[in-house]
Amino acid sequence: MVLLETLRLYGPAVFTQRKTTTDMAVGEIKIPKGFGIIIPFAIMHRDKKVWDDNADEFNPLRFQNGVTKAAKVPHALLSFSIGPRSCIGQDFAMMEAKSVMAVILQKFSFTLSPDYVHAPVDLLTLQPKFAISHRLPLPLLCPRPWPSSCSWRLSPLCYRAVAAVAWLWDYTFLRLVWRPYAIGKELRAQGIHGPPYKLARGSNEDIKAMKEETDGLALDVHDHNYLPRIAPHYLRWRDQYDEGGAILSSKSGHFVKNDPPATLLDVVGKGLALLDGIDWVRHHRVIKPAFAMDKLKMMTTTMLACAQSMIKELENQACQNKNGEIEVDFNIQFRELTADVISHAAFGSSYRLGKEIFQTQHDLMAINLASLLDVQIPGLKYLPTEQNRRKWMLEKKLRSSLLQIIQQRLASTCRDNGNDLLGLMLESCVATEQGGKQGGLNMSIDEIIHECKMFFFAGHDTTSLLLTWTVFLLSAYPEWQERLRKEVFREIGRERPSADALSKLKEMTMVLLETLRLYGPALFMQRKPVTDITVGSKKLPKGVAVVIPIPIMHREEVWGDDAGGFNPLRFENGVTRAGKVPHAMLAFSMGPRSCIGQDLAMLLEAKATLALMLQKFSFTLSPGYVHAPADVFSLKPKFGLPVILRRLDGCS
């Protein structure tokens, strides 16, 4: 009873905090998502409506019938919290306290020292500001001539020193020394090796040196083994990747997305692809309808209009030359095209504003990638260096541009917000603000901004690079270019293609899939186990990052002896039968976390653009092209993709 009353009046924990994972109402109070809620135990333990009029007094008898009957509600005592998150060690603490008090009471009586000043203070926990001194008679403990009494005092400075030592122990020893050593030893015992760990610097220096050494390699256009250029460290320390598919397809919840670096979030936002748990489910349910096939077919008109505008401009430029030829860097051309498409089709914004957003993201990514493998010094990102000031300016500009798109849509005179991606997200947000019932399907403006960042970047980058590498391969293998051209004229003729007509281009689908296998934009995927777990023959410690290198897995023996070559015919019976296992193709990931926009990128945008190009032009690689795929967050041609375009019909 006394210990419980002590916990009520002087519990060590003064406050606890919680935050909401979604906008919600508690009673009559509406609380925004992510809002910190502070629960003051000391105030609640003195609530006279619950603890009676003597709530401020020391009265252990209130607990004589048990803790649940001490007040007017069963769970009024909050010292160890309540519910599923209550303190797991509360029984241990109570037993320890009882043991110590029993021994002291057997040997001593005690009173407060005349010097004691009663001044409880919040030093993370509730502590006596000037310590507690007691005067203890010691007849049973002093066989030698000691003073008749003795006193001791523990300064608050000692508490701070203990806390500092504990933090330094955790950060410098456990995190920087012991954990890397222990995990490295455990993985090496299983045959998993890597670059040696160096205190505070990790393994990045060795990886950076290896990548710089291979960066100058140039390949033959028919050599698709660019792995020594972009992933020399994986080739040197690689393990077998049989477990990669099992990890990606797992629905057990044991593997989640690895925590992305803060610098990445600045560029692409913490949108659907980087979310986990209930947030992923909520966002996925709001966004998924925008990528239903019927909605995508409605976007075909917009996509074709953007692509036709590009083709018309290229035709005019080619006609300015007598031979009807023109050299075009399609790495840039497709980047601008896909910026136009995603701006109009998914967000209903202008090409100018969309291009501004993409350029800002591109500049931000360049700044972040430049220091990705450098040693990260704590606090350096907050200093007003020239690079940091430019980065802050770009981040502000990116948010401002996205808010402008959102505000234009909200200010529209239409009755609804539209049925494109932005419209669906805004509909959930507006309905929530107006008190509409969304069944948990609601998004805040900040969440919508994150999703806009994600889809602007991913929707533009993925399709742009798919088109870039497809044109490269069709230029390097002219027999396949001619084969696709014949299919386009056979199925579509010279007419403007429709969504249904595009679905008939089977050989084009095969070429696009083979392009994704060899030159997929996404190079690596990361997962981490939420608990110690065994996958296949490997024991993975909790929280260790599992990096899955897609280009290596796309060249494994599951693809046959010609895994390193360009052979679209492997997909003639469908993607699940192209390899020796059904889910060998990982370009859009697999399982529940597969890319939500893959149909938009593959079935419509890429096909529509290629069909229009093949109707109007033949193309070959420029003599100035250097084949040097580079890891710039995604797989990109280091020196662009200069291509010679040749009109099929003469200039009128």
C-alpha cells in the first residue's frame, strides 16, 4: 500500500507521450496525424474527481482493497502505464523495492535530516533537487568506533553524469563498436562476407574507392554486363541470392522497408513506396483506384497527345536537314516527355510547373548523391554551408511548387476534385476536414505532398529510363526494331493507337520486359527483419539491412544459359514462364509491395510512345555514344543516349 501510494504521489515517470498515426477524434477533440500528446501522470494522480478530496495527501489506506479499487475508476494508477504497453518490469521493481525496504526496516529507524529541502525536480524522472539526506543510527553495523551516525548525499550532477555515461556507452560502444562486430561475426560464420568495418566510418570508404576505380569502364553496345561498373563490391563479396524472392514475397510482416536516408526523403518524400504497416494500407487504398485499368485507358488520350507533340517536333527538326536525319539525346527527350505526361495525366498540372518540379528534384538528388557514401558527421547538415543553403532553397521551392498544384485544384470551380491521382487524394483529405466518413481512408495535406513527390519522381524516372534503354536496345539490335515496326503496322497501321490496340502489341511487350530485365531502372531493394529470423539457410539478426541486387538476380541461372544476352523471346509465354521460377522478374518488385504504377509505365505510356516512334522513324546509335550505364540512384546512361533519327517517309 505504501509503495503504491508513493508511486501515485512521486512516481518516477512524470509524463508519457503518444502520437496519432492518422487524423482522428478523441471525445470532442480532433487530433491531427503525428501530433504529440503529452499525458501528465502527476496531474492525473491528483484528480479529486477520481481520487477523492484527499488526492493531494499521503494515505496508503486507499489501496487496502487493491490497486483497481483505490479510486473511482479501475485504472487510475498510471505509474507503470496501462494496457498492452504497460511496463514489463513492474513486478520486478516492486519486488526489489520491497526487499530493500524490508532489510532497512529490520536494521534502522530513520528521519529526515534538518538540512533536507523538499524540492522535487523533473530530470527526465522525478528526483529530489537537493538529494535526500537521512540520519541513521548504526549500532548494528559499526563494530569499530565510528561516529554515532553518518549521512550521505547524492548530487543531481551525479544523475546527469550517469545519464551521459549511459548514452555514450550506447552510442559509442554498443552502436559503433559492439553491434557491427557482433553482427559481422555472425554473418561471416554463415559465409556472408563484406568490406571490413572501420570505427565511425563503416564500410563506405572501401565501397566508394571500388566504384571510383571502375567508373571509367566503357562497354561494347552488345555487352550488357555493367555490374563491374556499378556494383563491384557486390561481385567481390556476393552471396547466393536464393532468399531474395522469399523475402520480397513474404506476407508475414517479418520484413519491412529499410529506413531510407533523410536525404532521400527530401527528394522523393515518404510516400507509398517507403511506407509500412497501417500507413501503407491506408495510402494504398486511397491511391490504388487511380491505377485501375479503366482509369489508365482514360489517360491514353493525354499520353498520346504528349507523345505526338514530341514526335511532331522531331519530324519538323528532321525536315530541316536535307537527308531527313537528326541526332537526338533521348535520355533528355524522354525525361521531358514523361514529365509532361505525369504532370497532365496524374496531377492535371501544366508542363511548365511539372518540369520545374522535376528539375528541382533532379538538382536535389545530385546534391544528395554527391555525399551519399561520405562519412556523415552529426550536426553537419544543420550548418549554413553553401551546399546546405542551396539544398534548403531547393526543398522550399519543391514544396512551394507542389502546394501550388494542390491549391489550384482545391480552388477549382468543379464540384469534385477529379478522378486522377491528385483528385482521389484530395477527396479523402477534404472529406475528412468536412467531417465526412472515409472509413479510415484519409490523408493530410502533408501526406499528399509526400505522395506527390514520390509519384512525380517515380512516375517520371521509371518510364523515362524504360523508354531510354528500350531505344538503346532497338538501336543495337535493328532486327528487333524492324520486327516491332512490322507488328505496329500490322496491328495499328498508320492510325493513332488506342488503348485496346496497344494491348495487341505482344512482341513489344516482350521487348519491354527484356529491357526491364537487363536495364531495369531500380537497381537495389532493401528490407530489414523486425525480429531475428531464419530465411533458407541464413540467420538474419533483427534490424540488419538486407540489400537485394536486382541486376545480379536477373542474370542468375534461373534465366538460362543466355541470361546475359538480349533475347525477348524468353517472354513469349508470359512473364511467369520466362525463367525457371515464376517470380524471377523483379523490375517492379513482387508480392504485396510490387509497384502500383507498373501498368501505367508498361502497358500504356511506353507502348504508346514506341508505337508512334516506329510509325515515323528508324533509329541507330550515334557514333558518339559511349555505353557506360551508371548508378545515379537509378540506372542511367552516364553520357546520355545520342541517337540518329531517320524519317521513314520524305519531308513534304
